[in-house]
Amino acid sequence: MPVDRLLPSEDAAELIALTRDIADKVLDPIVDEHERTETYPDGVFPQLGAAGLLSLPQPEQWGGGGQPYEVYLQVLEEIAARWATVAVAVSVHSLSTHALLSFGTEEQKGRWLPGMLSGNQIGAYSLSEPQAGSDAAALRCAATRDGDHYVLNGSKAWITHGGKADFYTLFARTGDGSKGISCFLVPGDLEGLSFGKPEEKMGLHAVPTTAAFYDNARLDADRLIGAEGQGLSIAFSALDAGRLGIAAVAVGIAQAALDEATRYANERTTFGRKIIDHQGLGFVLADMAAAVVSARATYLDAARRRDLGLPYSTQASVAKLIATDAAMKVTTDAVQVLGGVGYTRDFRPERYMREAKITQIFEGTNQIQRLVIARGLTA
């Protein structure tokens, strides 16, 4: 059932209508097969790019859509309600452009941004390492200056679109301590860069998540973004926006689960009545609906603060925490509403439940979100 959205303009309403049309015609008919067979959806991202959906919040100056973040996130939610894997990849693509947009020189932006935002490229974000997840300051992958190049050695982990992306926003060590990490824009075809086999994940099967390995890979020095040692501040500045992306994805998953459970409850009968008419089950669905609406409100509040240029770091963590916990609860309840068939792969809620789990983990676990929120309360 389409969400009744309050949008800031007629253009935004038309954009949501376009997104729904593409999601219903392009994504929904093929999602089950690709997730079941764990096959990459060739052609899907180019179609989204051609419609302008891969660069909505970036400035028009560089080929982006110039849309407010509150509109972009609602587009992302609509995509996630049909195919969470694709929505996560779209969010990560947006995250991967942040460093160059916010910290690159004008020459760097003019050289690379139009291609990155053209809709013909997809980007990836390469921060985590096997021993450095939430503790980003523990990175070991090294970038050593050698004349007009940096020589890259080491490994990275948990890269969405690993091996498929056209470019990677990489964080690597150029010095000691937390001030010794720098940011680089790495082309996907860099010699000396290779990728591990895709991780065997609980969900999000259609887009690979891999490790990356740098073996004396020589990168042009002009691909350093910002100053040496500025990497962690660049990474953390991007994560607030990324957390809002994941919050929107989580709400999309939860909305899809609610819709599926509601549809089933209106069709299934027991003891001579639709099961939705039994108070015990009707109240479960009511709580699910309240959770979805509340979660949506938290990410929109944070997005509107971002659009106004106000601080929103705490609100982004609140949105990510509330929305992803809600998605886990709502999808679990959706399985319960469907009963035995909810536990089978013949119905989508079991997939939604598996997909919801990862939203509580990436872009900072929900335990990390609680740390961020608590620090915001410290005088």
C-alpha cells in the first residue's frame, strides 16, 4: 500500500511517483529470484542511473539532482520497500561521493564528480578492516608516498559492491595514530587491487560484499582527498548522512513487512473471521504500524535539520537506532502474523526479517549509536 507522504514540492511528489513506478515495474518482479539465486542484477543500476535516482542529493552543479535530503531519503525508502539490497547499494554510492564533494579541490571535483554522478558509475565505501570495524582508528591498510604516487598495501573488509564498483573511497594509513589516516579516491580497475569471494551473508544476497586486497598498488598522488591525516574526520562526517540512509532503508523494509502482514491478515480466516478482526492479532498489527510511522518521523526530522544546515549528528544516530530496531521488531512480528507460512521462503517476511538484522549492524552498530547519543547528552 503506497505511503501517504507529506512532500515539500510538486517536483518531489512527481519524483516519488517516478520512483514507485520504476520500483514496481523494474525491481519488484525480479527481486525474489535474484535474492534466492544470489545473482547480481545486471542492468538495474544503469536504469536507476538513467532516471537520475543515483545522485539525487548531490549538487546540480556537478550533475546531481539537487534534491533535499528529506526527499532523497523517501526515495530510498520506496526502493527499499521493493528491494533492500539495491537500496543499500544506492545509499553506499551516495556515501562514497561525500569525501570528494565535501573535501576535494575544485580541480578534483571537476575532473571526477561529473562521471561519478552521471548515473553510469556506481561507487563503494572502503573504511572497515578485519580488525577495525567500529574502531576505525585501528586501520592498518597503508599508503606510502613514493614520488608522484602512493603505494597501497593491506586489506579492507565488508565492501558493498566490492569487485563491481567503478570507484572506491578508501581510508588508509599514512602516519601514526588517529591523525595518521588519509582518504583516497581509487579507480575500480587499479592494478594491484583484487577482491575476495563474496561473503556468504544472511541477507542482501544480490549485491556482493567482499574484502579488498592491495598489493603494491600504485595510486596517483592527486587522488588524495583532503590533507594527509584528515581521513578519520572525513569518514566520520560522511557517516551521519550514511546512517540516515540506513534508517530510511530500514523503514522501507519495515513498511514492506507491515504491508505483507496486513494483506495476509485481511485474507486469512480462522473461526469464521478474518484474522485481523481478532483483537490479539489486530493489536500486533497496530503496534507494527505505529513503529513504522514513528521511525519514519525520526529520520525525516534529522534530514530536515541537515537540509537547514543545523547540527544533526545526534538526531542521525537516534534515527538509525529507532528505525533499525523497529525494522527488526516489525519484520519479526510479520513472520508471526503469517504463522507457519511466514517461516517459509514462499512468503517475503522471512527475507525481510533477515535483511532487517544487518541494518542494526552496519554504519555503526546500534550500541555505537547509543554511545553517540549519550555523548550528545554530556554537558
